[in-house]
Amino acid sequence: MLLPMGLAAAVAFGAHAQQVPGRAQTPTAALPQSVASAPIPTFTTAQPEPQASSEWIVDDKTDLIRVPIDKYALVRLPETVDKVWIGQPNVAEVRKSEGTDKKYVFILGRAPGATSLIFEDATGNIVFQGDIQVDVDVSGIRAAIAEILPEDKIDVTAQRGTVMLNGFVRSPGASSQAVDIAGRYAGGAANIINNLEILGSRQVVMQVRVAEIKRTAIKQLGFNFDYSFNIANRPAGTLSMASIAYKPFLETAKYASGTLIPHLTGFGAIAYRVLEENGLAKTLAEPTLTAISGSAASFLAGGTFPQQSGTDQNGNAVYTQIPYGVGLKFTPTVLDDGRINLQISTENSAIDKTLTPYGTTKKETKTTVDLPSGGSMMISGLIQNDINNTIDGVPGLKDVPVLGALFRSEAFKNEETELVIVVTAYLAKPVGHDARMALPTDGFAMASDIDYYLLGRLHKQYTRTELPPYATPLAGPYGHIME
């Protein structure tokens, strides 16, 4: 049993720090060292006794003495000490005083660790047999944490070279700061055990708006010919020039470039083609996700499709599921001042069937932003304009002035895309168990047979005066309600 004298002395280790006196030369040996042949170092008037940072009273129940590193501990013994046996002199050093009271010694912590210790009197009787444990000095850590984080209740203890933090802090930022402070004294964060609890862990609700507008304009003007022909004495057939990209007039494998294919027997019907097409596509997704500060969360509104990624040892195809749709991943961290740090990854992808095998078109954003609660920020945007203009026709004839328009076909395609991604973050608290929140299904009822067959209604919404407020159908946008 350890009997530390005075909590004030135990807390104020650093207040009595003193330069370590010179150490007497000791022989090196694997076995415990006896100082019978080399007397215990004593202090003279030229080298005063050190001031101890802690004091221990040894009795028959004491089996462990704890000493802070680079500090002295005063140990009072029941008998006068004559010899000292210590297992690891590099862990702790024992010094004896030559004052009138010879029943105490000073123990200096050299390095974190533990070693065995035996004291003998002049007759060879064992005065004390136990262990010395040298710990990291936590007095400096306590003082620094109390000065920098005065509002947090943090207790600091040490076990040899490891520092343990216990207590409560206000935010994850304060917890990280306490670990950083302790790590500077203990030789790095790897020597810190963080048992701090965050009071009222904060939850963050993040809303993401993905707004995309795609405009498409297509114009085609030209003549299409249906014609019969015979190529290189092959069977005659009928082809159509309905596809602008199709070029049946050249056979580059057998004839020089620019040479008309021979044996063209004649043209059939001629069609004048005029096309103007305008398309508009709007995509608006507003995923909402909630996570605890410091934890990651993800969301995907879409699906997956199989894509062949290889073959197995039997030659069978191996497929990988490729996700597509609107995806969201984020990790929030609530800072001390109430601001929210967000690590965000958003994705808007769709299946591209023009590829073989199918692929995806993807617009992805990864960034880190800092927002106040309720604040919004546009994290990414895109303006894309693709223009394709093609002219197909009969070589030579399509370049004839005026009449060449009868032998060529023109196509123009313009695609414009605008994309904006906006994020909004809120600090949120859960409602009580007796509170009810409005839902999109409140006031909804499936249509009856009369409504469905006679009135053409698929459903109806009703409102009764006796309904509570949460069951009243919502007239505007509904969802999370936050302050």
C-alpha cells in the first residue's frame, strides 16, 4: 500500500524541479547492483540535498514506489539504510542523505519503466523490498491543459511512458487539442490513451442540391436517296441514305480515294429531309443526410448495373456491379465556435449506352468546406457546350454551286449543360419521444373504385379539423425542420 503525503505536493511536481546532481560511477552487471563496496552517494554543503517532489512513507504494506521522470521522491524508511540493491540503474537512481535523520533516501527517476529495489540495514536485514515505477511527469501536462482548456474537466494520469486522459470535454476539437498537448510532453500522440468523453455529441444534417439543365438542339437539312446498285459484280440490293453518317459511295479497299464505285445501276426514290429538334432535360436531386460529428455517412439514390471485368479460370465471365445515380458521402466535424467542417464527396452519374460494354457518365466533386450552422455554399459548377456540325454528300457533286445542295446532307447538333452543386449544413437535435413530425404520407388515402373509374383519381388528400397539426397536409416543401 502506498501512502503519498500531501496531495498538494503530488500535484505540484514541477514546482520543485532541480538540476540533477552528478551521478557516481557504478559497475555494470546484469545482476542487481550492491553498493556495499561503493557507498551510497551523499550530499555535502557544496552539493545540497535535493528537494523532493513527492514523499513516501514505507511500511510493511508498501510494495511499489512511483517516481516522476527527472524528479526526486523522498522515501522514509523504518530503519537506517546501509546497502541498496537495484535491478536497472538506468531506470532509477538512489541517493542517501548524511543528515541527522538517516532513515530516508532520495530516488531519482531516470527513464520511464519499472525495476526492483531492496534496502538493507547494517546487519543485513531487509528494510524494504519492492518495485520502483518511473512515470511520465504529468504536472506539466496538467498545468498546460488547465491553462489552454480551462472549461473542460480533464484528469491526467501516467503509467510509465503512457499518459491517460480521462474526463469530459465540450467538443471533438477540445479532445484533439488535449491529445496534442499531452503528446508534446509524452513524446508523441502514440503514447496517449484518449478516454475523453464529448458532452452532448453533436449531430449534423447536410442537404445537397444537385441542379442540372441539359439543352439539345438538332438541325438536319439534305436529300436522302433510295437507290439500287451493283458493286464489283456482287448481287444488286437496295440501300438507304437515311443515316447521315453512312457513306456507301466509296470502297477504299479496292479503289483509289475519291473514285466512285462502278456498276451503279440507278437511283430509286429521292426524299427531302428537314429536321429541327429541341430537347431539354432537367435533373434536380436534394439528398439529405445526418451524421454525428466525426463520423462518416453515405447516401446513394440510383442503382447498379453489371459490367464484365474479366474471366475466371474456367473462362466464365466475371461481372462487377457499377453504381450510378446521385451519391453523397461526407464527414462533419463540429468546431468549438459552432462552425461545421465538412469533407464532402458528391457524384452524379448515369448509364452511357453508347459504350460497349455500357459505362457511366459521371460528374464528381470532392472538397472540404467550413460553414456556420444554416450556411450554404456552392461547392462546384459546370458549363459545357458541345457543337457537332457534319456535311455528307457525293464527292464532287456536293460542291457544285446551287445544284450541289441536292447531293449533300447537313447536320448540326448543339448540347449545352449547366450543373451547380450547393451544400447546406445544420446543427440538429433530436425531438422528444412525444413529438410528431410531418411526413409526406400524412393525409394521404388511396382512391376508391368510384374515384378511380368515374373521377379518374389515383389518390386523394383529406383534412379534418380534428386532425392534429402534424397530420395536416403540407402545402409547400416538406422534410427536415431545423433552426
